[in-house]
Amino acid sequence: MTTLNPLYQLAAEQKSAEVTDWSARISWVLGLLVFIAFVYWLMRQGWKWRGSLQSGLPELATTPEGFADGAPLLTLTGRYHASTTAGQWLDRIVAHGLGTRSRVELTLTAQGLDVVRPGAADFFVPAAALREARLDKALAGKVLPEGGLLVITWAHGDQLIDSGFRSDHAAEHQEWVDAVNHLAGVAGDHLTSTTTSTTEGTAR
């Protein structure tokens, strides 16, 4: 029996060591949680600061009466990713809820673009405010495969805005580009020279 004593002692020492490590582990976990909370707080402060800088952006238009009576040109369900200052893919706009990612339902008619976002603010873009549409791969720091984003450029007040959408069926994107550009009266030759990815241009 005496030969087993060292084994019992070793097992007891290992258990004791595990117990004495708990205080260090708890301190490490608490420190990590505090750090995460601090980073989250900084992000929220930055978000509020950006929103205050964009406070001059006019209120978003709402869906006009009788819009549902018009024949839809196209509809789409998918995700709304973000809106940025046109041509500046990292300059996210957060005012009026435009910085909130959400599900989205788009309806395009001759009157304009209706953007319905469950859990976030809806908005409407009149046809006269539409400027162009293109396929892109990145917006507001979100990078997707080439052509993975439908980006629609529109005028709001005196500012041009790029809004990014991703359909549940990506094959629909090109049809939307054609329809929006047709509605906006953008000529095909003009698009060829100006719809190069703004992501790469800004990065340079």
C-alpha cells in the first residue's frame, strides 16, 4: 500500500492546483468582459458622433399615397447593408436609421423605389431622385464577392447617397441595375465610363 501513497499525493496536488487557479481565471474573464464593454461603448460613441455630424441630412421621404396602386416594375427581398456618401464606400451614413442593417423588401415602380425594412426605418426614393445603379462588391466596410451588391445612387437634399442591397437571389441584381438606370434616364454609354467599382477607386 505504501507504493500508492505518491500517486495519491500527486493527485491531491493536481486538484489543489486547479482550485487555486480559479481566482486568476475569474480575474482574466472579468478583465476581458470589461475590455469588450469598453470597445462597445467606444463604438456607440463613435456612432452617435457620426450621427450628430449628419444631423443636417433631411428627413427621409415616406411612401406616397396610392403607391400600392401602381404596377410594380420589379420587386426584391433580401438584405439592406448600408448607405454611404456616393463614391466613398467607407463613409457610412447613420442618420435617420440609414446605418442599420436589416432585412429589406424593395418595390420599383414608375413613381420610384419603396424600401421596406422590418425592424428599421422604411424610406422612399422618388423616381426623380434616382441617379443610377450598379453592381459592386463592397460598401461601408462590408466586402462580398464581385457583383454581390446592388448599389443604388440617389439624391437626398443636396447630397448623393449610395445604398447597398443584396437580393436573396443574386441573379436578379443585373435586372435591377437595368431597370433603375432606365428609370433614371442614365445612358448606356455614360454608364460604361462611370460604373467602375468605387471600392477600388477610393482605396487607391
